[in-house]
Amino acid sequence: MPRWVEHDSDDDAASTSGEDEEELGQAPPQLTAKRKAASLEAGPSSNKKVKLSISLSRAKQECHVCGQKGHCAGFVGSVYQDCPNKPCYLCKQPGHTTMTCPYRIASEHGCTQAASISGDTLLRAVQRRELNGSTSRIPVQAPTQWQVDTAVLRLHSRRCTCLEFHPTRDNIVLSGDKKGQVAIWDHAKVYDRTVYNLNKALTNNLRFLPGSDGMQCCSASSDGTLKSFDIESGCDMELLNLNPDGWIEGKSNERNWRMLYGMDVSWHRNLILAGDSHGIIHAVDPRANKAIVGNYQLHKKGNKVNSVHVNPVDSNLMVTSSNDWTVRLNDVRMLSAAAPDTKGKGVAGVSELACLDHPRLVNAAYFSPQSGSKLMSTCIDNRVRVWDYLHSIDKPCDREIVHSHDFNRYLTPFRAEWDPKDPHERLLVVGRYISEDFGGVALHPIDLLDASTGKQVAQLTDPNLVTICPVNKPHPRQDIIISGSSRSLYAWKPAARDNGGGATSSAASGDTSVLAGSANYVFFDADEAANQKQQKKKGKGKQE
């Protein structure tokens, strides 16, 4: 609504109806001309009163996305409204907005179901014809109602970047953060945690080493170091340092400073494979004293390797994803035959088995956890792509699941993860960027997706967790999902059926008007300094 600021005025020509100007949001042009004429006649020394209108409605009517008037884009309550002149933020296609996007209404829209469950094979077609009916489909074996069971708040000093479960202790999870810390948390005891200042920059990946009984873990950091450390004592040993001279003022810059991102450990070969910010894969033997097996230029120069994954069944296969918009499948045995590419286009030699082009950069690419016969990639074009068979990896993906994860600024990149417990290798876990309205509260759910159909199996929400959860890790043996949101960690467990106050009972059933909190939500605030500050403030308030 416009507000009026009145200077001294007796002039009838300078007054007008307030109602008319409120509807227009500004003074009409005829009135503006009269005011100018009156001011010129009166001269600069006149004390005539003049009414000035100050209106905020014009700013609201102008869209900050396209710059045109008549509409606006932004949050309306707890839901974001798209600009109608731009493509849909979710599916990147024109003609509709995110709120009316068919992929938002049904995530399986446009997906082709896997042949093993859809009846597309010849054998299933004959069976349907003989039985005069459709065959039964095996549903995904996963709970549909989840709730936050325990949480440790402000465990890290910066946002969480990676998670890794202990190979033998079910209640131990490791996490890294943006500052280089590594935390060890017992989610069963909640308060039991240990934090090590291991690296000088982001801890991008954590993997346990073979033959150490779960005591030795390896970290890849943006400071260019690859370290192995003892999870109980925190003693570390440097295995690789890409910047031995450190940061030199005036010489070091983003072009010559090397950082490590994607990393995996081949247990069969006892080999660490780590990708850096220049598209090179470094092979390191943890048993040797800083002995580098080899450096291989597998991606385009100047593009970081976001993920490295060794096939869980055939350790000869390795898949990498990069900022050069590709996912590459390589034979580890033939890496020594691959020579660095001086033209900066990566290696397309003996070791490369397939190169999968994507429309934008790829955050991660992983084999299926049990058979290793499937492949899944997370691209920032809001697509999760699934290949059902590695022998057809050179063909287009079997399905594209449209999902909201196109946001990397100020957040850890979203990565879809396989559920290692699923015997059918169909369940995916991935955080969502676009918020949904749950009873007037804007929440960012964690989605459980069916990789064979594209359907949403469940969405994890809790009113106590209002921040985005880009880092999620399903437990390899139990029905537990650990989520890293900002500086905190949350442990999700299936909600009890007889629990009327389950956190996701309404969300899973589609009713988002009422959302109750977790009934057995146990948390611990690990930031002691912040607690002391709050107590001091409370004490001062009482004294006053």
C-alpha cells in the first residue's frame, strides 16, 4: 500500500483522491503534470505543500528473474513460485512451472520400467497370454514411514561433506566437514562423539582400509592430501601430498593448486584410487611409504573428478564422474597402458571401456552394491540415470528419474546412494532441494526412489529438521539412514506402527496438512561454546 508524505499544502491542485492513487500504486500522469506546472509557477522559494507517494507495489510487480512486470517469482508462504517466462526448475522443460510439473506430481512420469518387473520380455509376454492376466510384481522391500530417532547437533564447525559407516560396528558412523574435521559418532549413545582436526581444507571422502579390523580409515581432502588415520587415537599418516610446498603467496593459485575429491579403495588389490581437480586418477598403495603406483589422466584437464567407485564384484572395473560432463568406465588392469593426453581431452585408450556423456556435470556415479551389474549417476540437470546392465552401457540409459538436486552453491553436492541391504538393488536414497509445504512449514524431504520404476517409495520429513539434507547414507546392515544437514547429523529409523505421533506417517500417505514430530526424538548439542554463551545470556537477563 502506498504511503503519503505531506509537506505544507493548501493547493487544491496538488491534492487528489487517496483511493484512486492507492489503486494505481502511483500518481496519475495528469496529476504529475499539474504538480510540475505548479512548482514552476511558484518558484524554488515557494512554501507550497506537495504530496509525494512512496509505493512498494511496483517492486513487487516486477519479476527479479526475467525483469518483466505483471508477475513475481519467489517464495509464497513456504512454497517457491516459478517465473512463467522461464523453463520449469525441476524438469528444465518449458510450458509449465514447478508446482504443475508432471514429474513433481509423479516421479515415475516418463520412466520405462525394468524388464524384470514390467513384463516387457518375451517370456513374460507368453506367460501373460497363457494365464490371460498380468504377472505379479515384487514391491520394493523398504519401510514407508520413518522418523528421526537420534541426532547430534552442531557436531562440526562447518557443513557436513561426507559420511561412512564402520565395517563391523553397527552404531559407529564417520563424517567429514568443510573445515577438514573428521568426526566419529555413536548414534546409539547419542552423546558419544570424537572430533579430529585432520585436514586443512574440505574432507571430501572417507573410506576404510582393508586388513585393519576397521581401525584404519583413509581421507581425501581439498588440501591435496591423502591420509590414513586411526579412528581411536587419531594418529594419521600421509600417503599422498599433491602440494608438498604448501600455499605460497604470489605463486599458488587455483590453476596449480591440486585438490582431491573422489576416492575409493579396492580391497582385492589393496589399492587406493583418488581423483584430483585436474582430471587425474592417483593410485596409491597404503602399505608402502608414500609410494605412488601411477597417475592417469582419465578426464579432461582442469576438471575435477567428483567420484571414484570400484565394482564390488569385479575389482577390475572402475567408474568415475567428473565436471567434464562424462562418466567413464575403465579397466584398472589397463591403466598403466593409458598415456596422459596432452590435448586435454582425457584418455580414450586401452583402459577406457565406455564414456557416458551427460548434459551437465555429474556429481557421482556408483555401481549397484551387491551384483555390481547396474550403474547409477547423479547429474545436476535434475536427473538420476540408471543403466540396468553393464553389457549395454554404451547405449542410452534405461531410465531417467527426474529429481530436484540442481543446487551446489553453499551446499555439499547431492548424490544418490544405493541401499546396500536391498536384495533386488532397486532402492535409492537422495536428498531433495525444492521444499514442500507441510502444514505451513517448508521442509526439504529425503526421497526413497525405486530405481526400476522411478516411483517414490517414501519421503523422510520431520518438523524438527527444516534444513536441506544433501548428504545421506543408508546403513549396510540395519534399517537406518544417517543424514548430514549443515553441521548436524540425524539418524532415521522406521516409525513404529502403533506410534500415532510418527514423524512421517502423514507425509508418507500424502497428507501434508498435519505433520507431527518424532515421538522418541533424542538429541545432543555438541557445541559446548554455544551452550555456554546461551547460559551467560540467560544469566545476564535474570540479573537485569
